[in-house]
Amino acid sequence: MTPHPQPGLCARRLGAGGGDLSKLSGKSKRINITIPERLVRQMDRYAAEHGQSRSGLIAEAAMTYLAGQTN
């Protein structure tokens, strides 16, 4: 996945000021997903380099993907 050129932009478009994902919903949902180990390592490295959590990175990626989809 190509990194979003402006991290937080998608979150702001969807209503989270400053990329704060907690403002999208008053409640978070814990999920269990299976992702290849190599991808998890890449995600963790990217998140650490950009001051994000793994969950924050996944949420940002999902929002970016969904924002790019046509209805």
C-alpha cells in the first residue's frame, strides 16, 4: 500500500479533527483479523516511524481506502 501523502487528511474529511480517530465514534470495537506476519512487521515499522499505533494505522488505511471508493 502506498502511504497516504497527508496522514490524517482522510480522518479530517470524515469528521475527526486533526486525525484524531477517537472523534469518529464514541466507542471503539476490538476486532480479530489475520494478516501475513511480514505485512504486520512492515505496518509496525511504518507506524513507529510516524508516531502511530498499529490500530491507528489500520484505521487510517481503511478510511483512506473507503474515502477513495465511489458509491
